[in-house]
Amino acid sequence: MDEAERRVIEVLRDRLTDGWLILPDVAVQTTRDHQLDIVLVHPDFGVVDLEVKGHRMQLRDGAWYAEGSRLEPQPDKQAISNSYAYCK
């Protein structure tokens, strides 16, 4: 877990209402390894998968970039793939 993920966890811990379970750094193995940065679980609201990036991000023409380079995998696709792996 990196410093950006730690900061997000601290904010979630301090600001979420009771009932939320915060699961940091969740590993899931299917046909490949998946690493979910933070998973939030609530009995009434469901499950949320958060993909945390610790650097300045830019969205250009529908693609995510960091420090001028296109991210691969794209964070939204990464989160979707991780979520499906988590739900299997």
C-alpha cells in the first residue's frame, strides 16, 4: 500500500458513516492476479471498489494520462476488471 492509498483510507475512516467496512489492498486471484486498492462494504449500500492514483491525472479525449503518458490499463477498465474478479 502506498502513501496515497493510506491518505484515502484515513479520510474514509474519519468521514464515512457507521456501517462501512474499509478493506485496503485486497488481492484476488482468478486467471490472473488482481489488486484492489480499497474496497468499501456496507450492508445497505453494497460494495464499492476504489482505484487510487497518487499522481496528477488528466483526462484527454476519453483516455487517462499521468505525467504525459497514457495509463495502461486505463483506471476505469482496471477497476471494472478488479470488481468482476472480486465478485466471482
